[in-house]
Amino acid sequence: MIPYGKHHIDEEDIQVVANVLRSGILTQGPAVEAFEQAVAQYVGAKYAVALSSGTAALHLAALAAGVGPGKSLVTSPITFVASANAALYAGGRVVFADIDPDTINMSPDSLRKALANNPDVRAIVPVHFAGLPCDMPAIKAAADQAGAIVIEDAAHALGATYPDGRRVGSCAYSQMTIFSFHPVKAIAAGEGGMITTNDEAIYRKLLRLRSHGINKLDDPFQLPEQASTNGVPNPWYYEMQELGYHYRITDMQCGLALSQFKKLDKFIARRRALVGNYDEAFAGMRNFRPAQTTGRDASGHHLYVLRIDFEGLGINRGQLMQALKEKKIGSQVHYIPVPAQPHYRKLGFSPTDYPNAQKYYQEALTIPLFYDLTDEQQASVITALKASLS
Ligand SMILES: *Cc1c(COP(=O)(O)O)cnc(C)c1O
């Protein structure tokens, strides 16, 4: 079976994890810091905080942005549920801004409308869908005008660059950027996430929130009289200064992630080549086309998504997925619009309020794209699709 996405592990990765196991330190050791520094340097951000998942990263970023009761967070309806759930975890409200049909990213026009209608917006979470960077200058301008903080959901976009050449994660247009290292993403940690930022106060807050809200670095004590005896610091003393979480990642995971990270450029180059092959093979097809076409040179190439005219073809998506499966080809839909999920409907959302997202959802299908996909396998995917869709 050819899956729609898959991680790539080599002997070096295995060796690195074995070395961590032999080192004596399993969590919060040198691999965590080394991984944080490597990513911060690569993306061009001052600070990086590694976490147990991308979802944990979104949660802490929402808290650090000040999302909470009486405050809302705007995101795209076409994303993984975690981007929106972050607002609910923080006790805030979710607002969705519809997508641009050409990029599948949050439309700046829809964002401006959402901001005008929701004066309580505290954070904006654009999602770089499939690795294609959002229109960040427009999003940042709208955020600045509304006094909102931008948190980029770059779970798909490690290794992507903006049109100005800076890397996603540099926070050139945002206060924070989050990444995920789930195995289906660009690099695998098993589970893992990260926040990058250039803001020292946010960085310090994230370090505390990652570990129970306990003071970190040289955070001043709130009860200095408890911290020392006759002017001598009490060696056991620490303070829990706010309610934090246990969102730490282990040294084993960061060892693996760092080893994977060294291969990122190679991973993306192969993905880009595969995308080029698909684009060429599907050019001029009558009933289907790539969902994203412009600006993809600088994409992280996380997913390859087709838009298919199922109505015109007279077949439905389930039948197509089944036909592909019979040829040992996996496919998936990214994503069911978040407002269509039962939990969000119970909160009063309706997917029909986001017509571009709804139309995209009816037509979308993700086909295999990953580093180890061979030319032969890709050719079989192309042949199978052309046979089913013409
Ligand atoms: C994967 C993903 C997340 C969540 O990351 P985890 O590491 O699985 O928690 C968030 N947002 C998007 C867009 C994702 O694809």
C-alpha cells in the first residue's frame, strides 16, 4: 500500500536515538537545546521552545498571546482541528475566516471582515496550507490595525520561504510560529512541536508554561523573602508563578528530530521534484487540477491536493478512494472544515458560512507525496488517477 504520506528513518536516526539512550539523560537534556538552536538558526528566529506536540505549541502560543475568556482567535476553516481548539483550551472563542480558493490559505479579505465583526480578537492563526506560505504582509497589516497577535501555524511549512526570501519560522510577520514533528510532517520526532519567536518576554513565558508555570532562567522571584535565609539563597527553592502544563519533549525525541532535521533540505527537494512530476502529468486535465498552483516554488510541499469535479465525472469521492485503494494507493481529504465538526456545530458554527472552504472540501483529494515515494510508484498513482478520472 502506498500511503498519502510517510516518514523516512535511516540508520543514522536509529543510531542517534540509541546514543541518547546510552547518554543517561532521557528528557530535557542536551538534545532538546541542540534541536531548538538548530531550528532557530535555520529559520532565522531568536528563540525556539520545543514541546511535546504541535497542539501543545498552539495551546501555549494562544495563552502567551492572551487568548482567554472574552477573547477570540481567528483561524482558517481548512485546517487540522488543533488550530481552532487552541482557543477553546485557553477559554476563548473561535472565529473562522474563509479561504482564498486559489491558495486554500486564509483570505486576507475574509480576515479583515472577521476582525471588523469581532472586536474581541486577540490572536490570528493563519495556516500555511500544504506548506504554501499565506499572504503574511496583508495578514500582519490587518492584525496590527486590530491590535491582534499573529501565530503562524506552520505545521506544514518547515523549510518553506516567504516571497521575500525569509524563512517561515523567522516570525518576520508574526509574534510566534508553531511547528509539528508528527511523523507525517516534514521531519519526525515521534511526537513533537515547537514555537519560534523573537520576543524575549514571550519566550520566557513559554518556558514557564512548558513546565507547570515554574520560574525559569533568571525570572525574579515573586516571594523573595522565601527564596533565601539570611541573604543566602535557599538551594531547594522554586516558584510556580502561574498555571502551566507539562508539555516537555524528551531528549530521545529531540535526538531523532535533530537527526531528521539535517535531512530536511534533501526531503523537501525530493518532494518538490515529485510535485513537479504531478503538475506536469496533470496539466490540461479536464476533470481535475492541482488545488494550489501559484507560489509553490517556496512551499514546504507537505501535501499534494487535487480538486476534482466529481459531479461532472458522475462518481463520488468514496468510490474513487476505493478504486485507488484496490490499486494499493492511499488517499485522504485535508480537511473536513472545522466548523463542520459536531463539536463546532454544537458551538453554533455552520460550514455553509464559509463557501470557499465548503466548495474546496467537496472537491479535495490528497494523493501520495513523501520522500520515499519512488518514480515507479508515482507513475502508478498518475496512471490510476487518469484512468479513474477521464
Ligand atoms: C499536525 C498539525 C497540527 C498539530 O500537530 P501535532 O504535533 O499533531 O499536535 C496543527 N496544525 C496543523 C495544520 C497540523 O497539520
